[in-house]
Amino acid sequence: MLSPTEQKQLLERLIALPKECEWVEFKQSYVEENQIGEYISALSNSACLHNQKYGYLVYGIEDGTHDIVGTDFHPKNTKIGNQELENWLATQLYPKIDFKIYEFDYEGKSISIFQIDATRNQPVRFRHDKFIRVGSYKKKLEDHPEKERKIWKRHPEASFESKIAADNLEGNEVLQLIDYPAFFEMMSIPLPADMSGILDKLIEENLVAFDSGRYSVTNLGAILFAKQLNKFPSLKRKSIRVIIYDGKNKVNTIKEQNGIKGYANGFEGLISWINDQLPENEVIGQALRSKVKMYPEIAIRELVANAIIHQDFEMKGTNPMIEIFDDRIEITNNGKPLVDPLRFIGATPRSRNEELASFMRRLNICEERGSGIIKVVDAVEIFQLPPPDFLVDDFHTIAKLYAYRPLNEMDKKDKIRACYQHTCLKHFSGERMSNKSLRKRFEISDKNYPMASRIISDTIEAGLIKDFDPSSNSKRDASYIPFWA
């Protein structure tokens, strides 16, 4: 239950909204009991769709202006026959949902607020019909089947992103924790002129929640846009850790860096810092010498973004980690993948953290579904590097990028993996792998085509690729596709 002060704060917050929305309805005076029941159904269902904890039916407010005009409707004293209105309404709703009624005076004017719990994974009906809000209008849910489907799919267990990282906050405290200028800049949205406008947008994007006159920062808001992640106790171990080693093992550590900011507002700085630590190769052109990084930046960006998106946040005490050795980079996230690593290339990914993944795609931090690893493999081939490797143990997923090695220093597994990845890349480019294309991948001279043929045979034997046309007897024109194609 809200205290008298919290009830007034709630009213102030609701009337500060720019207009009625799907989860708030303003009324001046009593409407008959059936309409109240329909509004409760509509507001509960709409609050669910819009990730709000509550919907609100507010009496004593003029709809268009949001002026406080007061009301002569006192629901706690209203009866339907011999039954109190509150009890009568509760018996007409299915499934049963909780709602509370607050009656109080504000600046000498009487106010009544129905605070209605959002439903979860089942639409609420009043008597025989289910209702929904479309804009500021109450409609029958049966006329909007797409909205009903979404309600049925809402799982009663809150997602990681919607859980609360910090609560019971004033508006100015939220803005001290969240890097809101970075949010508006990255979203290419003009920064509102006042705090209310800023908070409204953060609430709309589910980065912040508002309930009973107080604000909360969601896990999504904190993990993406925290000024300092260590200000959120439940997330401080989720900062990204970068370790640089001397040599090819973990015996001697040169440098270690732990991320401070959220994943979104800190991403470009993280990638820039990693690139600054990487060795360079000298390339001699026709007239100039130039230096290029050992690893393609696009590959690092995509693999780091993947580690962020696909980590298992329920595993405690671990964080995404980037380890830089003399001959490789290892990017580790906690949790086993939901997709077979052999299908990382091109397959539609499944993410534990879909809201996080979707938001990072909107921010252009990561690629559209399924295209990220394709870009990694393509960049690795352009740089003539050994193929990346994707490993899984009991608790982690590890992506490895390797420094340049000539073909004669790659082992059989490296060559088979490179051949398979090259075949996948060709397949998603609308082409087929051939001896010629593989020679180009490995920089094998034409006269050494048997070397490419041997790698192709080994990859077929490993069950990773197959002949596109098994009936053809022409080895010269043979082409190949992935085993799953």
C-alpha cells in the first residue's frame, strides 16, 4: 500500500505525462460499473504489453489538460446492490488480478486512483469480454488478435532485462546513474529540454521503470548505459575484463583492465582500447610502407558484441573476458551457446537476452541476426589469418582469433576448419566452394592444386562439406556446399 505522500507523488507523475497512454486513463466523474470493469481489463492487458507493472484509472483529472478538477466519485463507498463495488469488480474479472483503490485529497480536491496489476501470459476479461487500449481508446481485444498473441506469450517470470538493478529513486538520482546523453546521442534523438521528458523516454524504452511515485533502473538500463557499473551491486561483476599476457600462456600478465561503463556507452572506448594494445604488421606497397593491425577490427567488434549478448546472466561471479596473447585473442562469455557452434555461421541465432540483443542492434553495435559471424570469417579471410575457432566447455563459450601463420604452419584441424568456414561463406554469398576458391583463400599457387584437393578431401571425410553434384565425374568442375545445406 502507498503512503499518503506516495499517493500524491504518484498523481503528480501521472498528470505529468504528455497525454493519456495505453496504461493510464483519466476521468472526471463516475461511469457505470460495467465500464469501470472494462477499463480494468483494458488497462491490465495494456500494462502487460507495455512492460508496466501497473495500469492506472484516475478520477478527478480533466482528460485533455490534465488539470486537477476533483471528483465526486468515491469507489470505496459505492455499492452494486448490497455488494461493495471493489468486491463486485473482483468477482467479474478472470483471471483474478489484484487492484488497489486510493482515495485522497490533493490541494483541496478529491482524487480516486485504481492501481491495477498488469496481467501475465493470459489476457484479463471482464465478464465475457477482454479489452485493450489502443492509443487512448478502449477496444475489444478480439479485434486485435496480434496484441492478444503477445499477451499469451508473456512469460510470468521476468526477463533479466526487466528486473530491477536499483530502485526507490528520485528522478535526479536516476540521471546521476544513467548516461542519458549517450543514450539520446546513440539513438539519434534530440535531448529533451527537461528532466520529465528525459525520464519519459527512458521509461518508454524500458531502461527505467516508474511505480508508486518512485523510479527504478532496470537491468537493461544499467547494463547498457551505466555511468559506473559498480554502482549497481547485482551487476558490478558483469563488467568486461581485458587481460594482456606476455607470451602464449597465462604465466605473466602485462596489463589488466576492467570496464567501468555500461556495454553501450562504453563499447567504442573498449574496442579502441583493445585495438591500441594489438601488434601491427608492416605492409609494403608500391611506394609507401604502412602498418595494419594484426586482427581485423570488425572481427573483434562482432565477437565482443556476441559475448555480451549471449552470456548467461544467471551465472554469478563471472563476466565477459577478452584475453590477448602473442599469437591469439580469446573472447569468453559464461554460458553454453543455444546453437551448435558449427552453425554459428549464418544460422538464425537464439539469444538468452533478446531484449538486450535487439537494443544493441538498434544502436548499431552488432549486426542483424546471423550476419555477425559471417563478417568475422570474411574479414579473417581478407587478412589471410587462420580460421577462428569456437569452443564450448561446461560453463563457457570461447571464440579464438589467431595471428597470421602461413599454411605450412597450420595443422590438419586448422585447414579443415578453414575449408568448412570458407564453404559456408561461399554458400551465403550465393556461390559454391571450389578448388580454385580454396586456393585463393590459402594463397596456394595454381600448380599446387593437389594441396587444395587434399584439404577438400579431409573436410569431406570429417563430414563438414559435401559435393554439390555427387553424380558428376568431373573433378575439375567440382563444387562443394556445407553438410547441412
